[in-house]
Amino acid sequence: MKLSKILKVIGILVAIAGLFAAAYFAVKKIMDRQEPEYFDDNDFFECDNDLEIIEVADDAPAEEAPAEEAHAPKKKKAAKKAE
């Protein structure tokens, strides 16, 4: 046998092994169970989970009226032409 024929046979065997490996990994990826990955929020944020409660008085005046007047269009007077 010549060296070129030996290299061709080895190349064919490597190609067949590659096809089997690709098929194996494809089937393994498709058939593998997909388990959800859960994260703990404390791993990402440094937090004591202590909430500060702030009480707000209900007597706050409503400031909606001035805001509506500010958006009203203003009328402009027409300039008189001098003759």
C-alpha cells in the first residue's frame, strides 16, 4: 500500500467518527431534560430586605388646576397696519 492510500483510509475513518460524534451530541441535546435554573435574588443584590415605611398625610392639596391653566393657549392681538 502506498502512503496516499493509507492517509485516505485514515481520513475516511476520522470523517465517519466525526459524523457519529455529531449525531451523538445532537441526539443528546434534543433528548436531554431541560430543568429550569432558579436564582436566589440575594446572590445578585446585597439587601437586608428591611423596608422603611413612610406615612403620607392625606391632606395634600391638589395641584392640578394650575397645571391646566399653564397649558391653555394664549391669544395674541393682531398688529395694526399703519397707513
